[in-house]
Amino acid sequence: MLHGKYAYQVLYNGNNDAAGFPSNVRFLQVWLVENAKAYLITYTAELNQFKNNFSIAKKMVQSFKLK
């Protein structure tokens, strides 16, 4: 849920080819469409570090409020 409404969520692994960034990463994306606007939140971390801050990222997503 995002802002008290049902939201979409996807968790996936990928490669980030940008210079200076780790190549094996995991993404959590949560999004909501409200009043013809899309709101997308992404948490990205190195694959082997993803779980370390996942609970913090989840709390941050749950705290998201629309104004």
C-alpha cells in the first residue's frame, strides 16, 4: 500500500552499467496512479547488500504521503 491505497510492486535483479556504480543490483519499485499522475518509488542496492536496508526502505515507502 502507498498513501493508504493499493499500489503495484515489483522486485527484480539487474545490471547497472553506469560508470562508477555496482553492476549487480536489486530493485524494489512501488508505484501508484492517482488523479492521472504516476508516483514511483525505487529502492536500489547491491545484490548482496539489499537485505541490509530493506526494512528501512519499506518504512520509507510506507511513509509516503500525497498532498
